[in-house]
Amino acid sequence: MKTVVVTGGAGYIGSHMVQALRRAGYRPVAVDNLSQGHPAAVSSADLLVEDLADRGAVRSILRRHRPSAIMHFAASCLVGESVENPLHYYRNNVSTTLTLLEIAMESGVPRFVFSSSAAVYGEPEEVPITETHPTRPINPYGWSKLMGERILLDAARAYGLGVVAFRYFNAAGADPQAGLGEDHRPETHLLPLAVRAAIHGEPPLTVHGSDYDTRDGSCIRDYIHVSDLTAAHLLGLRHLEEDGEGGVFNLGTETGTSVKELIAEVEKTTALPVPYEMGPRRAGDPAVLVASGAKAKEVLGWEPQRTLEEMIRSTYEFARRRPDGYPDLIPQGLEPQPVPQRVDED
């Protein structure tokens, strides 16, 4: 049974990945500092509460578990926050990726699957966006992801490391049967906010921007089910295991949905009204982001399987089953430890 270390494994996408790996016959080891992740989202047997800034802890994990691959999901991911606090994003997203990569190579880990973002493209010149589209991020979050890609791909060329980087468009949906769903604190993603507004009636959802150059003035995004994302990661991992050439791949559905259209779909699927109000644009938000998935289909044999209705319905089911989200209780023995200011190297 091959071991895969999943950083950010107690987070939204990471916890779904841990489940997918286990179902596929791998042994997942989730590493999370629980700053955003939830211990209830992953079995305590699979979870190590550590911070990637602690080089000694990372080295110990990789030496002890000897993974065949790392899947790196741990990152800060709020566009607006990245504009307000860019140094945090470069430290947390870029510096920790470099640390993890250095220790992975030192420990002989041969494969690295990286969670990137459509934010690397900035304002698109054409849609759907292909992987050859110019990368010109318009916010520090996008730059931090592009820097992470660059570091990993340069290491792949120089040292023979197997690297796949997936540029997500808008992850959505849940796996309520497995008790998994989206529970960010604070929640900033549109679909869970719209579903919560529908269920509770308040507070109203805020639509950020009504004057974009789109068909109804609101932003257009490409929504992809989180389970389709994890399926792509499994295919990417197997591609590397078969000595396939790495690189970057978009993950999207090639279909754009505006914010107002999504609200209408939530109302249709749940049979509940979604109260909302118009607000100003958010800094760093492009008007349209829609993916081309042709490369992932051609190289990996991947195609998204789940519809927007399924994303909405699964999000609604999770919200009804867990109206307060995941419990905050951290099991005894899993409390995060302070990161030392200095770790002696051996």
C-alpha cells in the first residue's frame, strides 16, 4: 500500500482527497496545522497536527512515513486578504512550498502534486482559458500560486522530480455521505453562502459587483465539484507513477455561470428564496474565469462528471446535516504545538 502525504488534509479539498486516496487503495497521511482545517473531517488515525513552517517536523514526517508522493493543498486562499496582507501569502504559500520541496527531495520523495489556481491567469484575454494562456496574476494570491508552480517545475527539470500542478477554477459541492463538506471560517465561497442564506433567510448574501462586462453585470465563474477535483488528482498521481510527463493542467467544466445565475439555480434546486444584496467589487476579482479542460482530457483521461445541480444539492445536504458546520472540538493529543523559532538541523 503506497503512502501519500496530504498537506492541508483536514481542509475542504484536502479532506475529500484523503477519502478518495483511501478508496483507491492508498494510505493517506493528512498533515494540517488546523488553522483552517477541521479534525472531524479526517480520521484521527490519518491526521498529524503539524505546521509546515517547522522544518524538523516536516523532515520527521517524511522520514517516518516514506511517502511515494506528496499532495500539497495547504495554503492561504482569500483573494481580498492577499491584497491586504501580501507578505503573509508569500510566506505561507511560497516559503512553505519551498521548504516542503527541499525536504521532500532530501528524503527521496519522487512525486509532487500541487494545488494551484486559475488566479495565475489574471484577466483572461480569451475564454475558455487554456494552459498556454499568458499568466499575469492581478492579486498576491495568484502570484503566490504561480511562484509555487515555477519552483516545482524548475525542480522537475533540474532534478527529475515528477510534478503535476492543477489550476482549479471554482471548487464547489460536498460528499455528505462521507460527512464531508465546505466549512471555512469565515466562509467566503459563494455556493455555501448562498445555500446558508436560503436555509436561514439571513444574513442576506452579498453579490460583489454589478458592473462587470458580463451578460448580467456579475462575475462569471466555472464551478467544478470537489469530487471531480479529487478524481483528477488521482489520475495525475497515476500518470506520474507510470512515468508520464508532468506539467500544469486546468480543472474546470468549460461552462461559465454568473453569480446571479448561481443564485437562481440555488433557488430552483432547494425551492427556497436566496435573499441577497448588491455590494461593491472585491479587489483582485477578474470578470470572467472559464477553463478549457482539453489538456486534462487528452493527457490524463479526465472529464468532470457532476453537474451544477449536484454541486448545489450536495452542498445543501451537508448544510442541513451539519447546520453549525464541523464541531470545534479537537481530540486530546491532537492539539497544535507551537512552531519553534529555530530548529536544529542534523
